[in-house]
Amino acid sequence: MKVLMVEDDAMLADAVARGLGKQGWHVDCVGDAAAARLATVDHQYAAIVLDLGLPGSSGLSVLSNLRARYDITPVVIITARDKLSDRIRGLDTGADDYIVKPFQTDELSARLRAVVRRSQGRVAPALKFRDIEVDPARRTVKKAGVPVDLSMNEYRTLLALMEQPGTTMRREQLEDRVYGSSGTIESNTIAVYVHHLRAKLGNDVITTVHGFGYCFGAKG
């Protein structure tokens, strides 16, 4: 299974990646918050190993951004700060588990297996509109019972809009939900995703509110 490791200590990241690799994990490593946000937008991981003490922005901000985009990928936080308050903040922000440096790779691997198993059993309410159904737990979309193939960012755009049916969302809000604050988004990107969603789900599903944003379903 594929894991993202977010750790600014390159030697530690390399050692952990090699150790996890011997146990069957494929590990991508990044060293800061901005790279972590881009990686989680462009790829889907079985789990994320996230250091709290990152340069530029904290691991908690990465985690908060991830959950704000409705991404439920399991996260194991690692940190050198052995404080109860840090553990509580991490768990409250949406982490699935917590491990304090120094740690054994075998223990981290076991914790990763556990959070992945738990994530596979999660129950999340399905979102429905007319004949469209989205299952956030399985990340599936169906129209009239037939699976619809969406890209990861098309899916995130749809999910953000379906969470607030009848409410107009600004383009900037959607960009933040889909991409986070990476700052590398072209001005027409969301419009392209909306165009693709209309082609796959129906032209009348998403309404453009000119000069403001988009609305899923009937605007209230």
C-alpha cells in the first residue's frame, strides 16, 4: 500500500521509508507543508505519516486542511514533542493515531495497518440528489445506480457542492476545499471541473451564479 511521509528530517524520512518498504509499504516522502498539500491533492494514499514540526507551517495545518477537503485518509502523527496537549490537539484536528519519536519502524508499521483497517470499516452518510449518490466512505459516485468515473479533484468539487445543496459557494471557497492553500491554481480550474461534472452528471445539476460562484441543486 502507498503511504505519504511528511518529515523535514531527510535522514529520518529515508530510514523510515526503507524500513517500511521492507514490510511491503510504498513510501513517498516530502519535507514541508506545501509539498504535503500538493501530494495529497495529486495522489491517493492508504495512509499518511505526518510530522508536527514542519518548516513554514505546522503539521496540524496540513491535517486541518486535509479534513476540510473531506479527505478521510488515515493519519498517524509523529513528533518529538511528548506532551499530552500536543497529542490532544492532533487527535482533535482529525488524526487517527499518534507516535512519539524515537520509535521503531515495526511499531509504526503496526499502527499504519491498524488505522488502515479501521478506515475501511468507517461509516459515513451517503449524499443523495435526485438519481445521484455519493458515498464518502468508499469515494464512489453513482448516477441512476451506475458508477461514474470522476477524477480526484472532480470528486472533491462535487462533494464540496453536495455538502451544501441550494447554497452558492464562491469559487475561492471551492478552490480551498479542493486544493487547500497551495496558491498554484489557475483562475479557470474550478470552471473546468464543473464543466466535466455537468457532462457526466447532467447540465442542470450545478448552476453558475455569475460573478460569484456555483450552486448544487436548486438555489435557495
